[in-house]
Amino acid sequence: FSQNGIAVPQVLAVSNDRLSYLLSDVGTLSLLDYIESVKNTTDADTLIINMYKNVLLQLLKIQIKVGPQIDYSRCLVRPLFDKQQLYFDLNYFKYYYLKLTELPFDEQKLEKDFLRFVDFIGESHESYFLYRDFQARNIYIQNNEPYFIDYQGGMSGPLQYDVASLLYQSRAGLPEEIRDSLFDFYIDEASQIIKLDRELFKAKYYAIVMSRTLQTLGAYGFRGMIQKKELFLKSIPQSLIILKTITNKLESTIEIPYFFSILNQLQSKSIISE
């Protein structure tokens, strides 16, 4: 990353046993903190949009310029975000969120729609770097420039995943019109570097937003209901709003009616009150 001009902490020293290391400091102002600090100013939207555009330009560099230079056989988790990983995320949602709501559902019908959903997204065979946890709490602002941390879970994968993680992070609370505007900006910039089918790219983007939101709900269910951490329960309502928005955008694109019916029912049944 450093060799390609990406602002990341520098490794200053490593212990002889290689179990400890010292990094340069990137400050204490995360992108999430930055949003909070400017949201009540008169030009809040402009400041936030401009900062996100800067972040997205850096993301494209990470994905497309740095990506092909990475040896993915050395990835910590797995080398490729493939159909198996997508299916794992869907099951994480099913077992750690959906079942906890006690909403009755036909597991076989749901599994069939899961397979159709995964097949629609497909697999990326390009060497794009997928950050995996690309969100505002892992981006720090120093001298009005973004610095990036927590990319050790990265792998090769589709371009849309990290954009989905960034723009649809529930705690950031970006309005839908700003999300759409920033995504259009991202597509415009990406189109200048690589060739892409804009409509198909956008459809798969929304499908990945859904998969990412479902995986997040699974995490919230696990951390909140099973580990009893209240902070995660408080994040569920915003994720459900995002899920409803994305469901409306995808219902005419993918033939997974039973899956959509379950997602629509979740709007009126939350695990928070239990």
C-alpha cells in the first residue's frame, strides 16, 4: 500500500520474536467522528460528500492499482471472496438473526432462494483487492486526508463489496440520495480505469449491499442477543431500514420471491424487544 501512495500506518519496529510491532500514529479522528463533528454545520453535506469522494478515489486505487500486485495466497482469512463466502454470510444471518426473531419460515424454500441469490452475484475473477471491512471507523482523517487501517482480512473479490460497506454503514447514517450520488461518482471514476456494464454493475452492487447488510444483522444478533452487548442491538433498526430500501430496489431484478417475503416480514418483527 505504501509503495503505491496509499496512506496507511507505517511499521516502525518489530520485536525479535515477531509477536509485537510498533506503528506510526494516524490520530484519533475516524471518518465516523468527522461526520459527527461537521453534521450540524451549514455546509455539512458538502464537507461530508467531498470527504467521501476523496475516500472513494483512494479505494479505487487500492482495488484496481494495488490489487493485481498482491499475492493472494498469503491472505490471512482466504484468498478469494467466492460463492462459498457469500453463502456463509447468508447462513450467518439465518442462524444468528433470522432464527432469533422466531419468525416462522420454510427452510428449504429459503435455501433455494439463497442459491439463486448467490448465483446472481457470481464470482469476481479479476485481481481486485477486497478490503472486507471498509467502513468509516477504519478510516482516519489527518490533515484532511484519509488514512486506512484494519485491512488484514482482505482478499480478492468484486469491486462493489467495499463501496457497499462504506456507503451503507448504518452508523454513518448517510441519506439515500447522498449514497446514490456517491455511488454514481464511484462508477464514473471506475469507468475511466476499467470497462464495465453500468446497469449490471449497479444491480450486483445492490445485491451485495443486501448480502453485506444481512451479514451485519447476523453479527448484531450474535453480539447483541447471544453475547448480551446492548450497543449492537441499538444498531439493528437502521440496518432494517437499509434492508427495506435495498429490497425495494432489487425485487424487480432477482427472482427470489420467498426470500423477499421473509425480508419484508422482518420489518415488523425485531429481536430488540425480546
